[in-house]
Amino acid sequence: MAFSTKGEYGVRLMVQLGRHFGTGPASLAGIAAEEDLPRAYLEQLVTSLREAGLVRSTRGAHGGYELARDPAEIRMGEVLRALEGPLAPMICATDDPEHATTCDRSARCTVNVLWVRVRDAVTGALDSMTLADLVPKPGAPTTLPTTTMTGALIQP
């Protein structure tokens, strides 16, 4: 399961907004420069994030974008769903109850359980992390801990 540049750039945008949380709106031009991302693309992404209620915009000379909620209240699964749509490796494993109309094999498919487990593992990992987990604390090292394929934590 791979995420597109929408997911990658959108998460980077949200992390930047998380770094600015509580300081007022941040400009997309500034975020684009900081992250070396195209501003026009960020403008498209921020529309989806605003429609999902994750960010809000302020117009004017000191306007820009800011998080609609505290970073600790924003789950990464919510961010990626807003940017990418349903998080499923196959259409038959979406949470959408209408998927049966997409695949006529749903009722008798023996492989569906695999795709549902993959979906549940991915969404479980994403929903267990908040934006605050990705926003470095002031003065903290910028290297974050990672995990191995088995889930063991590796400290930097």
C-alpha cells in the first residue's frame, strides 16, 4: 500500500502547521519554502484539509492557515483519509458499505480477509499516532524514534 504525494506533502504541511500551533496563521509561501514544496500544490491540499475540519484559514495581510484543533487531538489516520480518501489496499476492503456494489465477488471471496487485515493494521497504526507525535518539541532532538518491521522501537 503506497500513499501518493498528496499524503506525503499533506503530512509535511500538517507538521509545519503543528510547529506553528498557537502562534497564529502560517503562510503557505513560508511552509512551501521551508519544506521545498510547490506552493500551488499545497493550496490544493489545504482545501481538502480545511473541508475535513483539520485546518482553518484567515484572510488578510497577516492571514494564512492554522490547525483547527490541538495537534494532540488530530490523528494521522484522519489526516491521510482527508488527503487520500479511504485507506484500503483493495476496493473490497474499504470501510464503505457500498463496496459490495463495486465487486460482485465480495460475498464469496476468500481473499478479502487478507485485505481487511492489511487495512486494519495500517489504519490502526495511523490512528494510534497524533500530529503531536510528529511535531518536535522545542529544544528536542530532531531525530525521532523508529520501529522495525516487528514493531520494536529503535531509539536514535
